[in-house]
Amino acid sequence: MRAGRREWSGLAVLALPTLLLSVDMSVLHLAVPHLAADLRPSSTQLLWIIDVYGFMIAGFLVTMGTLGDRIGRRKLLMAGGAAFGVASVVAAFTTSPEMLIGARAVLGIAGATLMPSTLALISNMFQDPGQRGTAIAVWMSCFMGGMVIGPVVGGVLLEHFWWGSVFLMAVPVMVLLLVAAPKLLPEYRDTAAGRLDPASVVLSLGAILPIVYALKETAKDGVSPLNVVVLVVGVAVGVVFVRRQRGLADPMLDLRLFRVRAFSAAVSIMLVGALTMGGVFLLVSQYLQMVAGLTAVQAGLWLVPQAGAVVVGSLIAPRLARRFRPEFVLGFGMLVAAGGILLFTQATGVGGVAFVVAGMAIASFGMGPQGVLCTEMVVSSVPPRKAGAASAMSETSGEFGIAMGIAVFGSVGTAVYRAEVAVPEQVPAEAAALATDSMAGALQAAGSLPGSPADAVLATARDAFASGLHTVAVVGASVVVVFAVVGMIALRGTGPVEEPVPALENR
């Protein structure tokens, strides 16, 4: 069945919250100085204000994807949209750090309902493979583009309004969703599914949240005994979760999905793509601001070409996949992305913004087909009644990939920086310790020094950071090339799994 005007109009409704969700991930960083001056949170509270949103999204994706299969994907989408809108108003007018942390936590939980619900609805609304590929490309373009334009939009709002205005963007979008969804979005749910297992929900949270937390904290502060313990606890709970799912007649997460070669290969490739781009983007954003000296808004503007490139790469992927084998389009795109990442090796401590911007644009263009085609393979390689759970797994792999990429590549870049930086002997010991720890420390140290020593510290720090960026670029490009080849081999000859439509309630 080919989709008509109603389905394409419904896609526009689904694209808006997707765009908003990704904007919300990046826009808060610009507002941090403003809200910190107003609310005066402690350093720990400020970290939780920033991080709790991502933690809640990662932790609840699997639960919400499965819940949508059971109660109805449109119903869950609307409930999550309403909660997101209310929590956004609370966050905008919050009066204490604790209140903002709570509002951000609710935003994360509500956000976890939006991603798997929108993707699962797209997979159900667009049965024709060609139309479904185009719809997923639009959906992916909105998500990826929103992460880049977030700082730009946030900068404009903060220039004219108070910091709470960055949260109020969600209100009109969610009102539009609640009004239009009943008219344009059909309801889908799995009538054969049993009740949601509360123990599985608790175990999934107990596995995902500690692992993501440990990875993020390791990226910030390095390896510590506490982070290792938290990671081990998360992995241990994850083992218990897997064993419970295997013993349930109607599991929350059907692990048999991973027996489908297209599903497991596509999820793995998405994990690696998110890992590489997440880690690389971390160092690129730091390079633009700390080495090149750009403001956050200026850095966001320089990355606008990346947003355009990923949109173009995502939108042309379905057309190319109809002319050539999808695995070849995916693999070739990843090779292009590897070439773009290697351009970072031409950036130096004294210049290289053009190389970084061009490299990010090329890499994003090449990764566009990977995101679209792998997502389409995930939702089309499983039975339609499992679309919500499959969508949640694809999104969770992306969350894990980004967290792992930031931790791994951030650690690699830091290790190279500390090995390469050479602080002049005349610099006081306290300032030298700051400068040898990180690029941010070097900027802080230089601010406390007179002209010549400050310039010397900044020069060696910038060169050392550029060396770290070069190493990360080579490692990241190598990983992408390996998985481009592995992906082309693993996905060869795969196809969708068919299942009778009566397994779904569709109205």
C-alpha cells in the first residue's frame, strides 16, 4: 500500500517533535551561564541539570518503545508530548536548581516516548519500501539537523529573552502535535502482546543508567574506581535483564530480534557510526571554541554546513538505494565519511577552521546514508508488531554509541594532549599543572599569566590539542573504514521479515 496525502501530512507532524527533541539536547549549553547566575546551583547540581535529560532518554527508550507496542504508539506519543510541553513550562519558570533538575528529568522521560513512537509510526504508515526510505530520511534529517542548529537558535533567543525562553520553544510544537495527531496519525498497537513486566523495566533502567553514567563521567574526569564500579554494576544488572527476557513468554525486549542478520548488523553499524561521530564532534566543538577562539554561537554557525550536508546525504540515500544495492550505498558513504574525518589531520594549533568545517560536512554527508539505511533496515527486518521495540533499540544503540565515543575518543585526545604539551619552565607550578591537564586548564592558566608566558602556554596547548585531534581522526577513520567493509559483507542478501497484518490493531 502506497502512502497518500494524509500519511505525508502526518510525517510533517512527526518531524516537528523530532526536530525539537534534538534541538533541546544542545540548546541548554548556551543557557548555562545565564541560569547559573540566576539559580546559583552548585557544581554538582549544574552537572545534573545538563546531564539528567540525556540519562533519562537513554534509560527509558527501551521501556517506552515496548510500551508503545502494547498501549498504542499514537497514544504514547500524545501522552509524551503533553508531558514534554508541561515540563518545558515548568523548566522555563523554575525557581531553584532542584526544581530544574526535576523538570529536566521529566523532559528526558517524556522525550524517550517521542523517538521510538515517531519512528514506529513511520514504519507503519509507509508500507512501500521506497516511500518508507524517504520518510525515514526526512525524520533523520530533522533529528540530525536539530542538533546543529540548536546553538544558533539558542543564541538568538538568549540575545533577546531570558534563559527560560529556550524551553518554551517546545510548547507550540507540542500543542500542534496534540491537535493534529488524532486527525493525521493512525493508531497502531500489538493486540497479542501481554502486560509490561515491571521487573524488566527496573532491570533495564538498572543496566542502562549506570553504564551511560559511567561512560559520561569517564569522559569528563577520566577513569576512577567509582566509575569502574558503576560500570560493572550496570553490566551485571544487564546480564540479569537478558536472562530474565529469555525466560519470559512475552519479554519486554525480544532478544530473538538479534538473530535477524539485517537487524543485528544494522544496529551494530549504527552504534559504531554514533560512537565515531559522537567522539569526533566532541573534539571538533572544543577545537573551534578553545583553539580557534570562537564563541559557542560562532561555532554553531560554522557547523551549519554540516547540518545541510547531513540533510542532503540522508535525503539522497533512499534514491541511491533503489538504483544500487543498499549495502553498497551505505559502505561507500562510510568511506566518504572516513575521508572527511581524515581532513582533521590538516588542522593545526594556529589555523585550520576551514579544514575542520569541510571535514565535518563531508563526514556528515557520508554518514547520512548510514543513519537512514540502517534505520530502515532495523524497522523493516522485524515483524511489524515489534516496530516500537526495534525503533527503541536503534535509538538506544545511538545513545550508547555517543556516550562511548565521547568517553573513548575523549580519553584518547586527552592522553595525546598530556603527552605532547610542553609548558615553559618559567611558568608557576600551579599554572603549569592546569595547562598540562587539559586545553580548558591551559586557557585558565593563561588567564592568570602575563603576556609572554601566557602566549607560550597557549601555543603549546593548541599544538598539543591539534595532535590529539589528529590521532582521534586517524583512529576514527580507521574504525569507519573497517565497519564499512564489514557492513557491506554482513548486509549482503538480507531482506525484510514479513508477518500478517492482523497481528496489529490498526485504526
